[in-house]
Amino acid sequence: MDEAQDTKELRIDYSCLGGLLAIELKALEDDGGDRMENLARELRERDDWPMFLGSAPIQSFIQHTNDPEGLNRRTLERIGRGVINHLKKANRQIEAHCQTFPRRDTVRALVLVNEDHEAYDPHTVSYILWHAVRQMKDGKLRYEHVDLIFYFTERHAQVIDNRLAFPTVCIECQPIGDAPWKANVGEFFGRKWAVWNDVPLHVDGGDIAGFEAMEHVPEQMTRSDAWLLNYRRQPYLRGITKEALRDRFDEVTLVSMLWGLKGSPVDVPMADRMAGMQQFGDLIYEMGQRAIPITDFDHDHERTLAAAARLGLPPHVIEWLNAFEAQRKG
């Protein structure tokens, strides 16, 4: 039974054209969330780990540490484990297939499909695989039995020529150097995929780093999630400078003080309170995307007074702010 099971596990998914094309299909089912959470838990213990309000991409945290290059490598290693594990298995399966059905000119391909995970963007996966297929072990290529790797994801897209475009990545592995004609198979594969989907093919079209994760929009969501979705669709703060973003932060924080603190001299209408809450969420998200830690916008009374002036608040509110600051310091 064990021998039968081992034989089945080493069998490839597709053998085409009389064995001239060997294809192993793998799906990225694991989003790597547990691995990334374990890493984040370790990194939060660092003395140089920055402080953000809300969530932020892990790269935003890393770039404020003393070792961004080393931590980026650790992050890619954690994300890439699921990808590399599939590459290892496919390499063994294709090797076994070629030993059982020896053909001189077999094109050996791994097809990777992203189930539905944001972490596996085409830029990251391409980077991981490009480096992996060039690794050596005991004087030989570590993954010498794979010629081509195709990666498909419909969780990521970008707009090209006013149409939504999905990436189809083809990575030529080192064994192709001995048979450069195999690269034509990759190009043929891409053309046929486009024809089958009845879409135009953009060869080297767009920027691979420009593919972004598509939003999942549930039928029902919380108000805060709806606000976040609206901002991600229309990031109106994206084009302003960090100084202008800080001014907006000071203004929204000031309005929150006026309706949230006991003894406030101003009765802020509910509509303005809700608008302030939405704007605060937008600001926190934008700060995370720009890798701006909350410590960069620490409280400063002079900035608070400047915000009050921009909002046109009356003198008795300024007096209350000065008294509140004196009490806070005392």
C-alpha cells in the first residue's frame, strides 16, 4: 500500500503531446496567515518596532527598524514557504515522471494557481520563484527538473487600456539554458490562454508591481468596513504631502476632543461627529500605507492651536484648549 501511495503521489497531473509536455498543477490554498502572525509576534518584541494606529502593511513597520533588509528577507521567507513547498514536490514528481517515461525533449512545467489570497501578489511570487530556481545544492540546481513555471491569480488585477487585466506570469528556469527553444512553449502557452479566455494578450504589458488585490465586497458590512472600502476605492488623501496629512490629523483630532471630552465648550452636531470618525479612519489607513508611525504625529499644543485657527474656532474655545493643556501638564 505504501508503495502504491508513493507512486500516486509522484504522478504528475498532465502528460500531453505524447509525453512531450509534462505539467504539474498546484494550488496555493494556504494564505500563510498563521506563519505571518507568528513572525509579527516575534517582531513586536523588538525595541525598534514602531507604533501604528490600526493596521498597516508589515513593510511599513519594517522600514522603520534598524535592519529592514534582514527583516524583509525573513518576511519573504515566511510568505514563500507555501510556494517553495509546491516547487519541491513538483520537482520530485516531474523527475519521477521523466524516469518512468524518458523522452529527450520533454518540456517540464509547473502551473501554480492562487486560490484567493491577497498575500500571493504576482510581484512577490515571481521574486520568490526567480531566486529559488537559481539555487544550487551539491553543485547542481536545486530544482533541475522544472523548465517553466506559470503563475495565475485572479485576486490581483490592474487596468490596462481601460480594461481590467489579470497577470499571467511565466518564469523560465535555469535548465532552459540547455534548450532555449522551450521558452517558445511559454509564449505559446500565454497566447493560447488569452484565446481560450477571449481576451487580448499584453506581453510585458503594465508593471508587475502595479497589480493590486481586488476587494471582496460582502452583501453586508459594518459601517467602518464600508468607510474603509470607500477610501480604498477613492484615496483622496494619497496625493497630499505628509505635512498636509498631519494638519488634517490635527484638525480631526481636535474635533474629536471637542465632542469627546467632558466640559467641552462646543456642542458638535452628530453629523460632524460621524464625519470626523470617518475621516479619522481614512487618516489612520493612509498613515499605515505611507509607513508613518503615530509617533510622527505626537500631540503638540502649538499644532492644536494652529488647527483651531484653520477651523475658525472662537476665542473662548482657544481659552479652553489652553486651560486643558495646562491641566494636562500639571
